[in-house]
Amino acid sequence: MKTLTVAGLTIGRGAHPVLFAGPCVVESRDLAMQTAEFIKKTAEKHGFPVVYKSSYKKANRSSAGSFSSLGDEKALQILQEVKKEFQLPVITDIHSDREAAFAAQVADILQIPAFLCRQTELLIAAAETGKAVNIKKGQFLAPHEMKYAAQKVESAGNQNVMLCERGTTFGYGNLVVDMRGLDIMRNLGYPVVMDCTHSVQLPGTADGKSGGQPEYIFAIARAAAAVGVDAFFMETHPEPEKALSDSTTQLQLSKLDLLLSQIKAISTVVREIGAVD
């Protein structure tokens, strides 16, 4: 398996799992600073390296009237402040090839949304920035098909690729996580990230937005820890019900401590017994 080094953090090949966490979208400077401070302190308590996650804009909302961004430059400036203040690398979504170089001015990892994982120009533009690329598996793809998305990034000379599971379409308005897929994607040779919060979405079930079942975040995270994933992705907010994006799926920030304690214990065991390399 390939390993990545992002801002001094090693991801993959038996290294300690990394936590990608933060609010779904940059809502305000105060929220970004509050969550970054809490996440860093809590993660360090349990020995998790941290990448701060927040999208500088959301271009794939269910409804045209949904919140998209504070403004691209303002949101990226806030992420830059988070990096400087808390010494944390940053991951953010991009949605078009034109965004790649702009977001890469701040982001250490560029994330490709699941619905866009087959967009060749987007993948190549992300690759050409030289930044690590986290590709979310499309809800419509089998795990083994993700090798083609990864190969598009590599074709542009960038070997720093991760694959991210976020659930598979299961009929209308539901997702299911096939834990076999985590092993399948890892066996393709790439570090694998488990998106524990988008995986509990109920797409299109909440009157113009996605519903969700956040009560299952813990179960999915624990199961992924037992498989031996390389990173855990969790969108988290102090008041999820008031979040401007993905209000039905974000983890309550105050629950992060307990969840990290559980997945740390499981991850430690599977590595100690040699269940993952």
C-alpha cells in the first residue's frame, strides 16, 4: 500500500489512524476557531493526528435556496487562520477544475465529492496542484471501480491519493455501508478513509434536503475501526440542528470525545494483532 505524508502526518500502512473533522461548511470565523480548538484538544487526548475539515463552499446542495458559502475568498481566509492558529492541515471540497488551484492555496488535501468522482478534468486539475487528493466513492459505484478514479490522479503525476467510503445507494432515500468495500479499496493499494457522517444520510427525504440517522454514526465508526481504516472523516458541529449544511447528519461536537475513545481502543487492538499492515 502507498503511504501519504501530508503536512508531516503519515496516512496509511499501519500508521495510527488520522481524524478528518470539522463542520460541513465554513459558517463563520468564530465557529471555525471554536471547533478547531475543541477537535485538536480532544483528538490529542486520544492520540489522533488531525486534519481540519470544512468546505469553503458547497456547490452540490439539494435545493437552490440552501446555504452555499460565506464567499469563496472569505471562507478560505478563515481556513488559513485555522491552519496558522492551531497548526492543523486542512481538507476542503472542490467541485470544478477551475477551483483546484484556488483552493490549493490553502488546502493541504483537496477532496472530490462523491457525485463528481468520475469527472476526469476535475481529478486531473486536483492532481496537478501537487496536493493530496481524497476521492469520495460515488454512491453509484462498486468499490473496485475506484481504481480508475485514482489512476486518473496518478496519470497527472500525483501519487498522493486516498479513497473514501461514504455509503452506497440502497433503493430510494437510503444508503448502506458494505464493510467489504473498505478492504476491497485498501487492496487496490490506497489508504482508505471512512466517512462516518455522510454514510448515515437519507438522501432527498427532508423536503429539499437530505435527512439522516446520526444515531448510527458510532456503529459505523466502530465497525470501520475493526476493519482497520487509515482515517476517519466526521463532520461535527456544536449544534447540528442549527448547522447551515448537513444538519441531519453531523456529529454533536460534545460526543467526539466518547467516539474517539471507542475507535482508538478498537484500532489499537487490530493493529496490535496484525490485522492490518
